[in-house]
Amino acid sequence: MNSISRRIADELGVREQQVDATVALLDEGATVPFIARYRKEVTGSLDDGQLRTLEERLRYLRELEERRTAILKSIDEQGKLSDELKAAIDGADTKNRLEDLYLPYKPKRRTKAQIAREAGLEPLADALYDDPTQDPESLAAGYLNAEAGVADTKAALDGARYILMERFAEDAELLGQLREFIWREGKLKVSVVEGKENEGAKFRDYFDHIEPLNKVPSHRALAILRGRNEGILTYSLVVGDGEDDRRQPHPAEQRIAARWNIRDQERAADKWLSDVVRWTWRVKLSTQIETDLMAQVREAAESEAINVFAANLKDLLLLAPAGPRATLGLDPGLRTGVKVAVIDGTGGVLGHGAIFPHAPKNQWDRSIEQLAAWCREYRIELVAIGNGTASRETEKLVVDLIKRYPELNLARIVVNESGASIYSASEFAARELPDLDVTIRGAVSIARRLQDPLAELVKIEPKSIGVGQYQHDVSQVQLARSLDAVVEDCVNGVGVDLNTASVPLLARVSGLSQSIAQNIVDFRSRNGVFRNRKQLLEVSRLGGRTFEQAAGFLRIASGDNPLDRSSVHPEAYGVVEAIAAKSGRDVAGIVGDASFLRSLNPQDYVTEQFGLPTVKDIIAELEKPGRDPRPEFRFATFEEGVETLNDLKDGMVLEGTVTNVTNFGAFVDIGVHQDGLVHISALSHEFVKDPREVVKAGDIVKVKVMEVDIPRKRIALSMRMDDQPGEKAKADNRGGGRAAPRSNQRQGRSGQQPAPQGAMAGALAQALASARKGGR
């Protein structure tokens, strides 16, 4: 444990004692949100980002230790564990290094080298290696053994070669050197499989592509790997100019020869030994090294893609809530009509139905009258319109409604509906809305996610919310773990109303499982609303340990104790009572009294249990108890008359919503059914290393249309208002992105994974073009 803690401490730049304390809390079952919020004295105020990194590294290093132990045991049981080997294995700091050291001792099927050793050919291999002055043919003649399959000198020399090849290929130091060399000097060469040009047109930017291996960005790596998996692309690792001339020694062969001290001095066995080196590289090591390095590329690309998805998901979950306002939810459709759900301020369904304003029924006026009737009856304030098929046509309907009936004081907002249909068909939706058709449930979800995005989106599997980058091509286990951590952090960062929260939302609270969340809701149904946090201990299977983890994140708006609506943990109520007692006031009187609270000296209330960081947090929370950390509610207004790509003109300045942020730019919904791309170079006049430094998902931004390519469905946008369309230098640098069709963004509708086309593929093409220019 000490070595693990020391290593993590070094990586995080913190003290080893902080790591030890945190690991102890994690092992006891404490969650990251709980540790970050309520155990600052124990961890030395490690934040949630550091804690998540610590948790991930702890998992990796413990797996490494388990594997190390298993390897040492295996080699020891073989009677081959020397002190030197044990020291090397104990010092291995990566899984690759560990496996390299284990390779010669790893149980494997009977190899050609093993067969040759059984035939007695190892002395021949050793003799030629130790003394290259000996003639291979003459020496081999003494090792013929027809019964063992060594009928002639060729067979004997082949067997000796297999023995040396295996010996060279299982050299851990050599493997490490070769990986490092190819990683540093190698290039990824990609080409199209012959005859697949038309079928794989979406990958055409990689039909003849080469770039440094260690420079391949994550999105490009994942696109190439997908192309290969689909049988469209093939790739190889090359060194030098990219030409694989098999008549010339590969640079890696020189390193194998140098490592094993093989030199051509025109001695009798030198050519034979050089052939052994060549075969070692070409037959045994080249494929292994390529596989290892491409796995490294994939791992890095997946990690980056997961990080992008996680960052975008966090931004989406923390979008500003519209709050408890009566809302009309519209799930647009053409032939099947627009599904409508009427939602009250608490998310309850007051009414529902369907209207048919579009072709083929064209009941425009009738639909407006029906909507107006609902709005009057239920005092609707907001109209939430899903951004899928027929979204702009339906928004036009709502615009007409507002014009005809201005007294309704309606505001219209287009809502990202990714995953709405997955929720609609889910088991939870069936229990939550048993009397509603699946299609109506989608409209309910659209309205609710406007009122409170976090509370509604937690009902959907995180990876079904379409804000990722090649998320279907990455490790689904790692993706799920990362996204679940994001959801957990967001839910606990905002806090949860104990008396209104759904089971999925409660299940994301620190310490609560799905079953305990259900027990809380069942208790609430039987006994009415919770009056104080202590009542949680009456819930079935919710014991003291769970209470400790969860209580601070569960809020009671109008309960018996004013502190129950804050993030102050019940274990620290005594601190607040001490503050009140010292000032001669009651607890309720000091809550929200900013001037009084700012006059306090936190040090006066530090105890052995509660240190200065916790006391400061308590006082800050008392000033604004239960404050929502999310921003103020805003929404984009789409330009009237701009509904399709054909309506866009170069130079137009439009307002839109950032829907997705990737490493190469940001996608913006400007209301034409496809997102445009603001390339990273067009986000700001300043150099931008990471697009998230400038924008995040959900931001409302102004963009200028730089180029519209209707045949290829590409929209290039800029956030630099002085950029002019058609400027070649800027266009070359920035380029356009193919717009992502709404049908792809609404993955839940079809259950299909999006093909690598649309806005992202266009962006990759442009980034590729820029990379080629930079390399010339």
C-alpha cells in the first residue's frame, strides 16, 4: 500500500498522508462527493477532481499489484525466480513492462523453439551465437536426428534459428527499446482496401494518409480504427519515408542486433545470425510491436474521447433549470403528428394529446387553437420544443401561436431531446407514467428537462445522451464508469430535494443504491413528506453508515429544522448551534443573515472534529442555504425564416446553442436541423488549446456563417465577427464541418450507432487537410 500511496502522491503533487487517508475512506465505502465535501480535514482538502484521479489510479495500481503477485508466484513455482528477476518485476511500473518480464516464463503452447529444444538443438544455437567463426553447415551436421524431425542441416539450422528468435523476442529490455523507438520515429500509414473505394467513401480522407504515430489526435485515431474494423481501411507502422522496402534492413533490426551484440564481420556465421535478426523482427516482433503501439494509440484516444464526453455531459447536466414553471412539451413529428404534454411546475402531467399541423393533414389553425386552449387552461409559461425531425416547422407553429395570442406571454425554447425516446421506452418510465403512451412520455421528458435538466437526464443511461465523440468505439466499461462519476458529482454538487426527487435521481445521491432510493420513495408515499433528515433512519435498510454518506446532499425545503434545507451535514449542526448560542440568537435567525455571518471569525468555532475548512464551508452555506450552483436560465432565439440549409447565407450572424464540444471545435445548433462547426481556430482571436476554454455544451453564442456546402451538408461557422466569408487563408485553416443530421443525434429513436459522417466527419476532414498542409 505504501508504494502505491507514494506513487499516487507524487503524481498528484500531494502528501502521502493525504493519499493514505483518502484510500482508507474509499475502502470504508465513502464516496468521492462525500469525501470532497465533508472530510476536508482528513484529506487535506483534496478536491473532487483530485479524488477522482486518485480513485482511478488506485484501481489501476491495485490491478498492477495483483498481476505482479500472480506473476511472481508463477515464476517461483517454476523454480526460476532469481533475486535479479524479482527485483526487476518489483520495479515494473506499467502493465506492459510487467508482461514483458513475464514473457519468457509465461506458460504457452508448444512453440517451434520448444520443439527445437526438445530435439537437442539449443547447443547448436548457443555455439553459433557464442562463436560466429564456426561454419553453420558444418556445425549443424553434428546435430542430425531423424527421429526428432531433424533430417538434414537445414532443419537443424531452422530449429536453432527458432530458439534464438524466441530468446531475442522475449528480451524485456529490447521490447521496451523497440516500442519507444517506433513510437518516437514511426508513422501511421493508412490506405484503402482495394475495391472498397465507393463503399467506404465516408473514410476517403484516409485512403492515402500518413502522419507521425505519436501525433495522431484522438478523433482521427478512432476514425481510422473504425475504418479498419469495417474492412475499409488498412494501416501499418513505418519508419522513414513511409516506403516499406523489404529488401533493406528495417531500422529496428539494427537495434535488435546492437542489443544482442551481433555484427557482420564477415565471419562464417555472421550472415546466418543477421538472418536470425531479420526474422526476429519481421516474423515475431513487428506485428507484436504494431499491436502494442496501436493499442496504446487506441487507449489514449479512448481516454481522450471519454474525457470529452464526460466534460460535455457535465455541462449538459448542469444547464440552468427553468424552474417550477408550467410548461408545454412538444415532441415534433410530421406524418405522425406533434405529441403534446402539459406539465405543471412540479413536473406532474396535467394533460396530453397530439396535433397535426404539418403534412399530410395540415391542421395548422386547428393546432394553434388547441395549443392556445391548453395554455389558457393551465397557465402555461414555457413551450419546450424537441430538436428532432420537424423541430423548426413546429417552432414556426409556436411562433404563430405567440403572435396570435400575445396575452399568453409564452416563451418558446428548443430543447435537446437526445435520449428522450430511450427514457420513454424504459421500465422506469412505464412505472412513472403507466397511463401514457410511449410517444407522449417523450413529450413529458422534453418539458421536464427544460424545468430541471439534471433531474430528468439522470433517468437516461448517460452514454445515450448524444454529446460524445466516437463514444461507441471506446471501452464501454470505462465510459460507463467515467460518466457515472460525472452524474454522481453533478447530482451531489447541486443537491436533491428529498420530498420530490425520483428514484433515479435519489439513486445517484452519495451512499444510496437503487433499492434504498426506492425504499425512500415508498416511505414518502406511505407517510407523507419528510419533515426532517432524521426520518431517513426510519427507511428500510437505510442505516447509520448510509445516512452519514447521504444526509448532507438531501434537502428538505420546508421542514422542522432550517438547516435541513442546506448542505450543512447533520453531524455539524452543533457548530451552527454554537454560533447561534454565542450570538444569543436562534438558528433560524442566523440562517441567511449575510452581514452577521460575514462578521464571524471561523477560527472561533474550530473544534477537534471540525477544522477550519469545514467551518468556513458551514458559514458560507448558512449565508445562502441550498443555493443552486447552476447558472441563470437563458435560451437561444433562432432567426425567423432560417429553417433549412437553403436559408443560410454567407455572412449571416445568428444565435445558437452549443450542442457538443470536441478537441477540434464546437458544434452549434442554429435551427436548421443540422449543427454547424466552429473550428477551434475560429473560436477566438486568441490561441485556443482546448475549445472548452472558450465554450461548453449549452452555451448561447453568436456565430457568423462562413460557408454553406449544401450537397455535402456542411456548415462552417465562426465566433469571430470580423471574419469574412471566402477568405482563403482562413478557410484553409478553419474549414467547414459537415452538419450532423438530427436523426443521428437522436440515437434513441432508431437504436443505431451514428456512422462517422455528419458534422464530426467534416471536421475530421478539415483537420486532416490542415495537418497535411502543416506537414509539407
